[in-house]
Amino acid sequence: MLTIHGRPKRLCDGVTRRDVLHAGGVGLLGTNLNSLLAAEQSGSTGRPRAKSVMFVFLFGGPSQLESFDMKPDATAGIRGPYQPIASRTPGLRICEKLPRLAAISDQFAVIRTVTHPHNDHNACHYIQTGHPLPPAQRGAAMVDATEKDWPAMGSVVEYLDQQSDAGKPPELRRDFPSYVYLPNPLGHIQGYDRSGQYAGWLGRTFNPLATKIDKRGKDDNPYFRDCVDTELDFRIQGLDAQADLTVDRTTRRVSLLEQFDAARQQLDQSRTIQEYGRVQARAVDLVTSEKMRAAFDIRRESPEMRDRYGRHLFGQSALMGRRMLEAGARFVTVLWDAPDGLSWDSHTGSHDVGKHLLPGLDQTLSALLTDMHDRGLLDETLVVCLGEMGRTPRPDNAQWGRGHWSHCFPAVLAGAGIRGGMTYGTSDKDAGYPADHPVSPEMLSATIFHTLGISPETRIHDAFGRPVPVMGGGEPILDLFG
């Protein structure tokens, strides 16, 4: 069952003045006031390279040595169980489990030297926001999102689009959410609510429109099997306390506003009345929109296209992501999560890596890039695919299980003027550290914002109305563009 919903109720301490000063204390002094005000007003650097972003997030940390940075000349204890194959990119050693991507590598660029010091899964905040994780109480497992977190890049886009719409007549405003998260919020399929995906201190109004698919059971992994259409039945959660409300049924319900009001107790009591009104209006707009119902009806795709992407959850989510872009979304995250607690987090061995993970990525990402190219979407969409870290060069066991390794890992970028068939950065002989051109999460987020035409001078406003720089100091990687 695929369910549309807002962020789950999660109470936390309010944002303190000290937190805000910490978040916004850099970059404000010494800025020309006129340029600051102009940047706040427009948030634009001029003509953008892309209208939208597809952020394909492989949570858990795919191994660089089993994907896009193979080292066949390394010692037997490092190079891994798979062989490299030829690609259409000079010098790119790509895994034999990625033959379809190898055949179209002239359509994408590979950064081999993404690096940061946060060597655990909380780096999901860093990768999705471009800012290190701030200190906060994060539940028993120390992974939960809080309202002290930096806003996701998608939430920044949502904020700027809503600010732009505020001065327009209703008929000229956007009729589709800017930020969409598929197929479920990060961590929810494991029972967590991980950081980096939400608007944080920017305010819940700018959270993504997120969907949700439940597992069939405790040991089920819908990323490793085909999903049936009954599981891909989009529903609205939280508007009816007694039963789920399908999108197709909303036009037959006469008391939608009353249903939403009945769910008011589920809202955070610290939310302002103004913010509540915006959330209410947005929810009503979404569930009564014919455009929304059509966009989320994956059955409108041909069986052949659905097969091409893969009937597993990752494939159908990527296909839905393309539909979201066509409907008007501007930042779509497509997530490969870890229902089994491992998946890309391959501590125990490489069996699933070779049987499910790499073949699934190969099928879906190649289909997505080819389909978007054929539709003309790739020219106006930046596609970014990566995890929050890589894996240790030396395995932990004889089954090629590898531990966390944030010091050097790859990212794939395509579309929006990215030079296909190129690599950026070189790792050392064991793919353990960058030998040149290290790329930080700040640089990656600056590149994404640059592609969307968002200026580094752009400020977003925190809970106290203070302007805070949207970027964490990184410079965009202009060498990636033709």
C-alpha cells in the first residue's frame, strides 16, 4: 500500500537562539546589503541549467570497489569478487554487474572522489542538505530527524518556489509540490525517521510530499522482488481516522475539510496557526487535484515501460519519479532504503550486492536515463545518484562484507549540461582516499543549486526570520559541465 502523508508527528525541543546563531553565524557579516536583499528576493543566479533534479539516493553506502571505481590491479584482498568490463568512458572501470550502464556511460559523468569525515549512516543528513549534522537528541538509536536539522535541498527548493508564488495571482501559482520523496520517507521501512530529508528549522510547510509502501512482513524486502499493483495503490493517510482514503475516492467524499480537521490533534502543537493553515490548504489541494490523481496513477504507464524500469520497488519508484517531474515537481528523491537493515550497507557479504543490488541499479538507472533522454527530460533535469558513503577497501570477512567508509566514494551525475562520458577525480590505488580533486558534500550541493540557478547569495529564513545562507561554503564543480 502506497500512502501519501506528511512528516510523522515528532515533538522535540524548540529551536534556541543559540542554535540559530550557530546555523546562521557564517556569511552574514561583510555581505553587501543591496546584493543580499536582491538575492533574498530572487534566489537566482540567472538562467538555470535545469528545471528540476532527480536525486537517486542509495542509502547504506554502495561499495566503490564493486561499482564505479574498481581496482583490478589491487591486491587480491582488496579488489573484490567481481571483474571490470569496458564502458564508453575512457579510463572508467565499471563492474561486470552493471553492463547496461556501461553501455550508456557516455550519457553520465562519474565523480570518484566524494569524501567527508562522518563515517556512519547519519551522513544521510550531510548528503541531502550539504551541511554537517547538528547536535540534537535523536532517539534511542541516535538517528532520528529533529527540527534543529538543516533543511534538505528539496525543502530549500520548495521554500523558494513558495516564496516566488506568494507574489503571483492564484492562476499563475504552481499547482504541484516542488519537493517529492519516493517511495517512503528515509528509514520508515526500518522503523526509523532519519535526518536530512525534511525541512528542519525551515518549517514543516516545506517538508516533502512523501509516499509510503509497507513491507509484507518482517523479513520482506520489496526492493528485491516484483511488486504488484495492490501495493502501489496510492492513498491519503491522516485525513480519515477510521479508514484509508484512496486518491480515486476523494471526489466522492463531501467532508474532506472536516476529515482534515479531525486529524488536527496529530499536528505538532508548536506549529503556528498560519503554518497550520498552509498545511491544511495544501492537503486539500493535493487530494482534490485531478492532476495529482493522474500523476500518481502508475497504471497509466505501459506494461512494457514498467518492465523496462523493473517491477521491484526501486524500479517502480524511479518510474514514478519521472512522472512527478512531468507533472511539475522540481526536486524528486528516489530512495533505495534498507528494509532488511543491510542492503547497500553490505557488512555481512556481497551476495545480495551481486544478486539484487547491482542488477537492480543497472536496470533502473539505465532505463531512467534512456527514458528521460528519449522524452527530452534529460536536457532540463539534473540526475544525481549516490549513497551517503562507500565501503572499506579491505573486507571484514571472507564473504566480501565491507564496513563503512566515507573517505572516498562515487557519485553519478547526468543531464542538464553534464558532460557525459567523463570521470572527475582519481582515487588512490585501493580506492581508499582521493588522489586528486576531492569533492565534499558542500561542493555537491553547491553544484546542484548552481544547476537550478540558485545563487550562493540566496538566504532562507529561520524560525526567527533571520536570513541564513542556503549553501555551506562549497563551490560548484563547473568542470562537470560542457
